[in-house]
Amino acid sequence: MSKKFKRYITRCTILLFLPAAAVLAGCENNSHTDSFEAAENTEYNEAGTRDKEADPEDDMASSQESEVLNDSERPDIENGIDLSATEIYERFLNGELTVEQKKEQVYINELFWDNDIEYCFGDVDGDGIEELHIRDNSLYYMIKVTDGAPWIVFEGWWEYEPIVTDELSGILYYCKGYGREEIEFMIIGADGSEEGGEKVYWSDKNKNGNMDEEDCFSARIGEEIDMEQYVQRREKQIAKQSGNTLKWTGTRCKEFTSWQEAYIDFVKKPYSTTNRSEHGGDKYSLIYVDNNDVPELYIYTGGMAGGEIIVSFYDGRVRAMNRGRIGIEYMEYGGLLYSSSGSTGFYPCNIYMLEKGEFSEIGTGWYTEHQYDKELQEICYSYFWEDSLVTEAEFVAHINERIDTSKCVEPSVLYTKDEILEILAEQI
């Protein structure tokens, strides 16, 4: 793979996809799924997707199918006794029941990248019955029992949090970084539909690294607001987090005896639950990022929207990191990863650390095309580090303080899915 080979974390990876576009478009009030563009097509469909209203023909077919099922075949029947929603949730959490995900039936461990997850119960849709809420470092699902089986009502990638307070309930989306901020509180109906809520958006239009009156502020349905109105609405939404009554419990949804077994499981995960292409364009490699003899699994998904995934295994824990570009590099046995690839006038720089199986972002910067200098006949750039405007020299210095990019490499050999599975199986 060439050093400039382009490509696709945790947190606001979504924001990598052209925050400047909102400014150039006149600060349009698109939903987050639109403003994140290609990222939303997968990951990082990453701002998340909700199940659409079911097709009547699908409902009819499902109904007809349920009529011919024996009691022993129905997930809500055990020894002739109807199971409660709580019992169905328990069986699903224990890996005894599946849920439909993009027309595939998958178990709970197949829904997530990590094998350690959190879950809680809370009535977010206001129908008087608690739903099951589950999440890992990347994904969040809202599950409810419908017709005696668990169903995904809402799915979100990064930055989504279910909220239940004394006043109201819903799902909060809060994403910040790269000179923009977006907050949306969604009220979810009993059928999974979005029934309204409030959304506010800010973009650093004048690219000075600060929020001021010259910037772009907007709200739902094209409502123009000023900075004071934006701040008031933002604080109102953020305050919902402090009043949240949901309590999360940690659990491990699958145990692995070796890193080989864990990576085989990840490679075989359904395409519907990862950013990988179902057309077989994925490429794989085993790389050594941190300083031990257990390699990390590198996955190139074949495109910018899916990008690259790095999977770690440490002390039985599986963790995965996904950046919204291609071209990530790493310091072999140095525990650091780096990427600065970008496009269309926006070039993010992200530095990550891998320590004891956990990925963390230790440096974030970006630079954007600011204007064209007619006299010099060249493009001028604005540089930012951790949301502050800096000079180009300061930008480079921040990078050099954290990582020696001259020692970074890319995977030297890539394998097909069948090849990597064979390599992993041989090492067990």
C-alpha cells in the first residue's frame, strides 16, 4: 500500500466529512445524516439510522408466517407459557434470541464491534413499557419487544444517548469538533417514528476558532437564530444529560480464548453490523501497533465511507477503532497511530494511542482552504489544533510533540477474507 493511499473514532469521526461544506452551502439546515454526507452512508452511517416504517406487504408476510409457527418455534412461548418482555430481553442478552438487522437475523454479540457492552432499561418512547438499550464504544441500539420478539427501533453510531427524565424522554445526539457543533433531541414514538424535538447547529463560518456573531447558527426547519439563542437552546439540551435517570450495567456478550479466535469472529461478523462491503472488497492484515506479541487486525473496507478499522485484543477484551478517512499509519510497537488524509478543502489530523487494548485520541487538528491569494496564485489555509486557531508552524509542532511521523508505516501486505481466515486458523 503506497504511503499516500487514501482512506476512512470513536467520538466525532463523523465530523471528518467536510464541516466547511455547511458554510459554503450558506449554512443550510440539513439533518445530521445529510451534513455528514458519505459518512452517513455507512458508519459511520455514523450519525445513525432509524428503522423506517414497515412495508405493509412485509407485515402481511410476517403475520402469515407467524400463523403457521408451532408454539415451540415462537420466541415468546416456552413450555406453552407466554414470555414477558423482560424474559425476552433476558434471553436476547444471553444470546438465545436473534434480532433482525437489515434483513439478517443476528445475535447480540454480532451487533457490536466490542465484546464488552452496556445495557439498561427505560421507557424512551413513552408507551409505558421499558425498552432495552444497549451500546458499546461505537454503537447504540434501542430494542423493544414487538409481536413476541425483540426488534431494533433505533440505531445510532457515536454520540447518541437515550434520555429519561421526570419531564420528558427521548434520544439526545450531541457532536462537537472541527469547527462545528450539532445538538438534536429526538422524541421517539411507540412505532419508532421521530415525532419532533429540537435541533440546533453552529459552524465557525469566519474560521477564527471562536464562536461569535459572524458565525452560522440555525435550528430545525430552516429557522435562523442568533448566537444568544443558540447558546440558550444548546444549554437546555445538554442539561438533559444531568437529569437522566437511566442506569447502565456492563456485561460481556462473548468470551474468547485467544486473539486468533476473536479476530476470526470479527472478520465473520455480518456485513449489516459493520462498515465493511458485502461485495468482498475488504482487505486484511495483521499489524503490531502496541509493544506486545499480540498483533492488531487491520481492515481496509474498500472505500472512503467504510474506511479502515483497527481491532485490538487484550486480556479477553475486543476493541475496534474506525477513522473516517483512508491512509492511517502507525509506529510499529510504538503504540501510536496517525492520519492526516483529507479532501475537498478539509484535512483533519488525528493521533491515537493504543494502550492495554484501548484506543484513545491524544491529538486532534485540521486545516482548511481559507481563500485564494491572487497575487501569490496559491491557496491560503487556516490551521486549527484542539479547536484553537494556530499558525502552520504551531500546527506542525503540535504533531511533532506527540508522534514522529517519519517512523510511521502502513500495512505492508494485504489479504483477502479467505486468506486472513486461513492465516488466523493456522495460528490457533
